[in-house]
Amino acid sequence: MMVDICAEEEYPKLTDAVRSFKPRVVGFSSVSSQFHPVKKCAKLVKEIDKNITVVAGGVHPTLYPAALGESEDIDALFVGESELSFGEFLEKVGAGQDYTTVDNLAYKKDGAVITNPLKPLIQNLEVLPHPIKDALFERYIKATGAAPFFFARGCPFLCTYCSNHALAKVYGMVSNKPRFKAVDACIDEIKQADAAYPFDTISIIDDTFGLDARWRDEFLEKYKQEIGKRFFCLLRVNVIDEDFIKKLRGAGCFKLQFGVESGNDYVRNTIMNRNITEKQITDAFDLCKKYKMETTAINIIGVPGETEEMIKDTVRLNRRLNPTDSGVNIFYPYKGTVLGDHCFSNKLVDVEAYNSFSSERRSSVLKYPPEHNKMLLRYHKNWQVLVYPYDMRRRLSTVLHDYPRVHDFLRKARRSLAISKKK
């Protein structure tokens, strides 16, 4: 039984399910900003029945298994890729046996957190069953207009703010080389999902789509022949070329999402370690325009060492790119990543705010002066208007949301940005 909880007001959904279903095991999946709510939910479960075994997995437990020591109500964490280990764990719980010997498990012993050896990463992803498509899948389609699919695991790039290089380190690797599900298995998964919950558009949410050219060409050809639905995916600007664009367009891809991240070279390549030039960014967006592909530019502000002028560089670049859509996130420090660990080791993080944080990527947990935090929030809230200053639809949407403060901020920001048409 699965319960989907999106807010604290929905906690009764969990407690009602526990009382009616009477589970022996309750498990949670968690990224960093979700772990505080997970601890609260674990406490609610234990208050109903202290004999229920409560576990959690996901990126946060994988990169920071010591988090187990933060909760008396979570019995164990799963580290890394744990589908096979979790099945073994359930068998041991069902048989009343000691489960602390299971691979990938972190558990507490005499006040210390013990992490067991990890199973090797699964190379043939098709050995796993297709992810369950249920009412949550249907709700996602209705909310976003697209059906989500993962066809690969891993990303080989070493961006300092992202979890991929940290996940690689957990397994003793330099980079998280992607592994791809067999193409026929991908096509079969799409067909089965479409039969259960019909959809018109697909979102391929692999970290970076189709880095393996042989897999990519086979997938695009079979997708075109057997699926034929429009789709969009996430790519890096430095892996795209005209041949790639043509094949994507021919298979039904109508939009590409790119991580621009920053318009400032120092922030993008020194702080974030993106190793991407501004020319590579503009060339990729120009190619998309040539082939009439929609684009999304994804950006990050608020990294340590970034000034407001550097944020303005990002606004300027987004204006030059003129993507179909542009979005911005506020930097969040993930434990285990290069940039996250830098923030924690240099005491840049407001630990109290971090431990109770639920606004990941919408505000900052770094110890910035109040005015700097207010500035980040203003850019986050008014991003659309700043990037598209002459788009009346976007301007009206933002102004109606918060007219007085928006009007004052935009008046000052437009004057200070002084973005020339030439640049």
C-alpha cells in the first residue's frame, strides 16, 4: 500500500492508512529537505504501533546515513540502489529473522550507525519490473500534462551542487556513469502505462537523455515506429549537435530542457564545475530555434560567492537565449556533494533552518545577511518578468500576484540591469 503526502495537513492520510492496513513495515523515500517531515511521520507511525519497523531510503540516506542518528523512530536506512536488498529485508522481517545483516542497510548499534556493504549497481536495469503505474501516476499526468518515465540511471558529469558525483563516491567511482534500460523494455513500459492511463505527451526525466549514441539511436527509431507520441527530455548544451537535434525532432521530441544554471562564467565553471562555455549555450539554443524546438532554461541563484551582479549576468544570458520557458531555483546545499560539504564545513549553513526546512529551491538556508536573502527571494519571485520584460502575459501574472512589491522591485531592477539589445 502506498500513501502520497504533499503537506503536513495530509498526515492523517498516513495515520489512517496505518490503522486500517496494520503494516509490519513502513518505508519512506527522502531527499534532504524531506527528511525532517519523514522524522515527524515516523514518530506518528510509532505512536500507533511501536512494533512497526520504520525504514527510509533515497538520496539523503544514501549520501548521509548518519542521519539515522537524528531519529529514535526510524529503525534503519537503505543506502544506494536497494531494490534487491529491500526485498531481502522484507523476507527477513516476515520470517521474524534478524534483518541487520542485509546489504545496503544502515542501522544503529550501541549508539553508533553501522552501514553494511553495498550490493553492486544493477547493470541490466530490465531485470527490475516496470515501476508501478497507479493513481499517483495518473495524478501527475493531470497536473503536468505529461507522463513521466525514467529510462536510465546516472550522469557522468561532476557538477558540484548535484548528487551524481556524490552517489558515484558512495560506490567508489569517480563519476556516475549512466546505465540504460534495454530499449525494448522501455517501449514495453510506455505501452503498458498508456493502456492503463492513456496520455498524449511523455516526459523523459533521465538526468541527461541518450548519452550512449547507440542506445539513443535505437530508442528514437523504435519510439518513432511504435509509440509516436510527442515527448520532451533534459539535455546538456555541450552534448547536442545538429544530427542529434534532427533525430530527436524526427522521433517526436518537441522540447528540450537545458541546465543553463548561471550566465556568469566564474559561477558556472569554477563554483559549479559545469565546464560549459557561453558559446556552447547560445549555439544549442540557436539550433533548437532552427529546428523549431521549444526550450526550457533552468537556472540556479544563491550559491556561495555569487553577487547580485553575477545574478544579473544570468538574467542577461536568459534574455539573449529567449527560451520558450525560463525557471530559477535557489541553491540548496546537499550533504555529500562538493558544494554542500563546502557550505557545512565552512559553517555557511543556518543549521536550525536547515533541520526544519521545507522550501527547497524556493529560499536559502545559508547564513546570508537579511538583505541578500530578500534579494534572492525577489529574483525568484520576479524571474519571469525580468527574463521576459515585454511579455505582457507573464508581467500581468506576476504583478497580480504581488503588485506593490513587484512594481517597486522591477522599477529598480530594470534600471540597474541596463541590459542592452546588442548584448
